Amino acid sequence: MTAHTSLPRRAAAELIGTAGLLVVVIGSGLKAADLSPDTGVALIANSLVSAIGLGLIITLFGPLSGAHLNPVVTLSSWWARRTGGTGLDGREVSVYVVAQTAGAIGGAVLAEAMFGRAPGTFATQVRDGGHLLVGEVIATAGLVLVIQGLGRIGRAGLIPVAVAAYIAAAIWFTSSGSFANPAGTIGRSFSDSFTGIAPGSLPGFVAAQLAGGILGLALAALLYGTGAKDGASGRSEDGEGLEAERDPGAAAVPAVLPGVAPADGEGPDKAAYQTVG
């Protein structure tokens, strides 16, 4: 079954979904810091809860808007359309990015208020240094590669669990803690907490994330070709290797993928979001 979803409803899904993600990330960080003075223990709790929450949000909102929740993913979708695939147009990108950013800020303020803290206080945790920016490039490139790769080999149903697992891992293996989301990074500047980032650190992080998105797209093109188009099988551009097993009536990949988004008024195939288990 295909869900027919208007642009305003998709924007609402992006706003609410991104707000929910920030509530999960910041709220779990606040709770973890309250319960344990050990930073390692707090990070374990925060990373696990963030991953679980992200997977659930993608599963819930994916059939509505694609559950991008991230301007890098949205811009990747726009780029895919520019290069002959399917994706968002410029107007849709603008609406998505505004909704994601507003949702991230709202979610951060809500999380702060929920824990009895003064909402709207800017973070004071400075995150600078070239090694952290390298970490953000790697974290964001890996995220885009995971999403693109699964879509192009016909395994889109694994995206909710795969993205959640990747973020949980990247929080630990990257020097930056894997923000990997410009809207989420802006939102986290509104929380002076364990998960916050000082406003002065935003330009470097956002630039690194955009660079990581470009790198992720380049790696996906190198490894998998240009990807399936308009319902074609997941065969690489050279015609070899990437046959995808899928239902005849299903979309090639769901709109959560950087290369895919519904046309105005039309959403992705809900079945594509069923986790394979």
C-alpha cells in the first residue's frame, strides 16, 4: 500500500520526528548524567537510548516523509534528483530543512523543560579542534553510505535498524561523538548539558557534516554506481552485481534514502519500512 502524503503533512512529520529525536538524545543525556558520575556509563546509556529512539522514529515517520530528520539526508535526496534519480526538488528541500531545524530547536527546549532546567539556555561545551571535525566528516559520510548502500542493493527494509546501529557505534568510534546532523547540532546548542555544543562550535561542525555528506555520496557512487531509478532493480550503472529482491509493486527504495523522496502528494511504500528479522 502507498501512503499519499501532502507536503505540509510531510513537513509536520519531519518537524515532529526531529523534535522527538532531540528529546531522546538530550533527555537521555540529562538522565544519564543525573544517575551516574561516570562519563563512560553515561555515554553508554545515552548512545543506546539514542539508537533505539532513532530506529523507532524512522520506522514510525518513514512512511509519511521518509524520516530524513537531517538536512544532509535531505540535500542528498536533492542531489540524486539533480543527477537523474528520484528525490526532492528545491522547494521541498527548503521546507524539509526549515522543519527539521525548527523541530530540533523545539525538541531541545522541550527536553530542558522536562527536566526542570531553564529552557533556551545556550550550551557552553566548546567542541573544537581539527580532529573533531575529521570525526564529523567520517561520521556523516558513514551515515550517508549506510543509507545509500542499503537502498541500492535492495535492502531498504533494514534501514531503521541499520541506521540506529550505526549511530550507536559512531558515537563511540568517532572523536566528535557523531553529531552527523546539522539540524540536530543546532538544536543541541540550546542545551547546556552532557550532549550540548557551544554556538561558537557550530560553523565548523556543520561544515564538516556537509563535507561528510558529499564524501558519502561519492563513496556510494564509487561502490554501487548511480543506483536504481524509477523502480528499476538495484543494478549498478555498469549493469553488474546489484540485483535486488523486491516485491513487484514496491518502490525501489523508501524516501528515507538520500536518493529518494515522494513526489508532492505521494509518499513511499510503507512495506519498505518493515524491519527484516
